[in-house]
Amino acid sequence: MIYLNYAELINKIQNLREQMIKIGKEKGLSNPETIKYSQELDVLIMKYQLLTYKKSG
């Protein structure tokens, strides 16, 4: 998945975080669906950090 700009990536992170919180409240933090969202969020945050690091370095 390629993101055209930071705003698009940040928007995706925010949306995924909201979904994860909602599912976590409904089904529990150890539910496989909550964990799936958490792992996807980890990947996006890592991409954001790499892009930020490259831009500043």
C-alpha cells in the first residue's frame, strides 16, 4: 500500500485507531479482530516514523 502524502497516512492511522478502540471496547482487547487492527496500526505507525525520519535526516 503506497501513500501519496503524510495527510493520507495520518488519516488512515486515525481511522484505524478509532476502529481498533471501538472493537476493543465491544469484543475485548484480546479478541483476534482487535489484535488484527492493532497489528495493522503498528505497521502504519512504523511507515509514518520511517517517512518522518527520512524527511528530517
